[in-house]
Amino acid sequence: MIPLVLALSGWAQAEEPAPENRDDAMFGGPSLPAAPPADAAPDAAPDTGNRDTDLLSGGDVSRSGGIFDTLAALDQRVTIGGRLYLRLNAAVPEEAEPADVTLSSPDFLDLFVDARPNDRVRGYVQGRLSQNLSVQAGDLDSFGNEVEPTKVLLDQMWVNFDVGRKVFLTVGRQRVKWGAGRFWNPTDFLQPARLDPLAFFDERTGVGLVKVHIPFEKTGTNLYAFADIEGATAIDEVGAAWRLEQVVGTTEIALSGAVGKDRPVKLGAQVSTAVWIFDLKAEAAITHGLKTTFYEGTFDWGPLDEDGAASFLTIETPDSYTREDDWIPQVVAGVEFPIRYNDEDSVTIGAEYFYNDSGYDDASLYPWLVFNDAYTPFYLGRHYAGAYVYLPGPGTWDDHTFTASTIANLSDKSFTSRVDYSVRALTFLSINAYVGAHYGDVGELRFGLDVPPIAGLTEDAISVKPPLVDVGIGAQISF
């Protein structure tokens, strides 16, 4: 039986600092509050007898149009805020000595400006400053790659408006997330980065898109069309995607697709429904024309010399091949059900299975995949399973949340389990902490690596001990 873990994977995350125009709520998220009309006059400024007030308001403080009135109007139409997230993580490998315990402090600051001049136009800009206090300029990771201590990113920058109140457009860098699964989302076609299923919340940034949304309220239908302009330097490099969402009773269905020059054809479907006390969800994607290089065979160093070094001539490497002509399926199926244990509280239990036809059954190929930038965490194996328990606000602990999850790579029999806890303190401050464990066979979720020096090429060996325990603590404020 797969061990159960407690993990805070986003269900206990703090509320976003501002509403975001995203598709993570599949069928119509909460509507945005309407901004005041552009011609609405703000409340009159009080007559304080202050000379500066008289001058700046045009002499008549009861009359709109002065600078104070302008600022008051802007205050209703523009929101400025953000989120500051500080954290400290430690990773303890097996057979560790103090020098082997690694620390990281990947902190970041998100700042946004949300402008709504009226109820039909909205502009949103969000930037991110990230800094890892445990990294200095010039530091290298275990594989010799340079690590950047500080990054500045443009997360989102888009304008949203409508045409005749029937067609809604969002243009610019925006967040779009597709998929019904908790741990895996193979139908998330527009996001180049995969979701980290154990992250406190989704840290992925936006994508350059032109989105057209046509809702049909009477039939419960939403139609989306996308132009993917991310990285496009010519018109023929623009990708296209579409998505149709339909509500039928208690069942939600979505069909999607994505195409583009030198890109694979991707088709997807997802469904969510309720049967008695069970919430059932599934999603499936099929890909054709994938240009990714696959590998098969053996990766072996051969005999080592008296200095423990391998010879370039004796290394046996896997063969490469493509599956460009294949239709490659990926399928996720999950179930969850709440259990009410008193009048106000419940605990939710869930499980998920993922079949990944683009994954590997042989863990011995993993080092070769690392060296060829083909190592894709949580999408590396062929068969996965996950389970979780979500316990929000138990009893009188209304501001506390506990989660438990386990993820298993069934192909290489490696596991990771995690217990997460979060508490909302002082209204705007959230504290989260976690402890995780890695166990099972050496594989993706308990990954270790021993590479001897190669005579004539490298002088140093590369050794990565399998992880044993992860711990971390973080503090987040929204403003």
C-alpha cells in the first residue's frame, strides 16, 4: 500500500493578492468586482481652510476636477500591492555529515499594479524579484552549472477588454492553467513549465498569449481561442490553441488542442463529475509529432583504471531514437471524497494515477538523461500514483491547515512523502512548514549519482547522495 504523506501543495495557500485572469477555475471563476464608471464623481473633499488644499483643488473644494479629486478617483480604479515570501529549506542526504546538509533560501517578491478604469477594461502588470540568499555569484550546482542568486522576471502584463459585451479578449503575458489533476496535468498545453506538485503554491510565471473568450451562459458553454506569441519572431511561428468547456448537470467537460510550426499536435480532454460522495476527475492528452529525443539501452562506465577513472573509449552509452510518428498518450484519473466528522469540519481524502507513455521504466538511464537535459521531474517514469489527505481548520483551529501526500514512481519504485502545516497569523501573515522523506529504490524520487572522472576529459568525479529528509519553513505576507 502506498504510504500516505501530508503535503501542503497549494490547497492551504494564501489568497492571491489580487484577482488574476486565469483559467485554473475551469468553468467560470468568481467575477471581478466592477470598477466605478469613468464619469462617476468622487466624494467632495472637506473644506479644511487649508491653503494648499484650496490651491490644488482649483479654489473650490466642492468642485470635482482638482488634483485631490483626481487622486481619489484613481484610488478607486488602481490597486497596487504584492506578496513577499521568505523561506529556508534544508535537504539531508543519506549517510550525511554536517557539510553534506544543503541549505537554500529561494525568496521572492511579487509586485502588481491592477488598473480598472471602468467595468469593461482592465490592465494588470506583475513583476517578480527572486533571490536565493544561500547562493553567491559564481556558485555552481552539483552538475557544474552556474546558479544565479538574483533574478528579475516579468510575470504578467496584460490588458482585458470586451467587444459588445459578448467577446472578451486578454492580450499579453498572462497565467493560464489547464487540467483537473492535483499532481499531474498533461493537458496543460500552454505552460512550457510543469507544475511542481509539492510546491506551496504554483510559482510558474505567465505566457505571452492573445486569448479570445466567448461565453454562452444559457447553455453553460465557454469557448476559448489562443494565439501563442511567446518567443515568436515571425507570423508563421505563432502557435494556436483552443478549448471548449461544457457543463452538463453536475459534470464538467473540456476539450482542448494546440498546434504550431515545428510544434507537436496536442489534443486533450478532461472531465469532472460527482457520484454519490465521490468527486471523480480525469484528463487525457495525446501528442503527435513530438521531436524530443528518447534513449534506450545501457549506460555503463566500463572498467576503471588504477586511479578510479573511466576511459572515454570504454563508456557504453544508450542509443537515441525519436517517436515523431507516434501518437503518445498520457492519462490521469483521480478520486476524492470528503468525510464530515462534526457539524462544521471535514477531512478530504484523495488518490490519483498517472500513465505517462513518454516516460521510462529503466532508472539506470537517469544519469544519461541528466547529462542530456532530458530529466523531467514527475514526468520521468511511466507509471505514477499519488494520495493525499487534506484537513483544513480542524475543530477550533480555524486558521490552521494540515495536508498529507505521497507520490510514488511505480516504474522505478521510488517514493516521496511529505507533511505540511500552515497557519494564518495576524490577518496578512501566513506561516508554513513541512517535513518530507524519500525512500524506496534509488530512482527519480530518491535520486543518487556517482560519476567517476573520465581520463582526458574531466578531473573530478561527480557524486550526489540520495536524499533522505527535506525540511523547510516559510513566511508570506500579502499587501
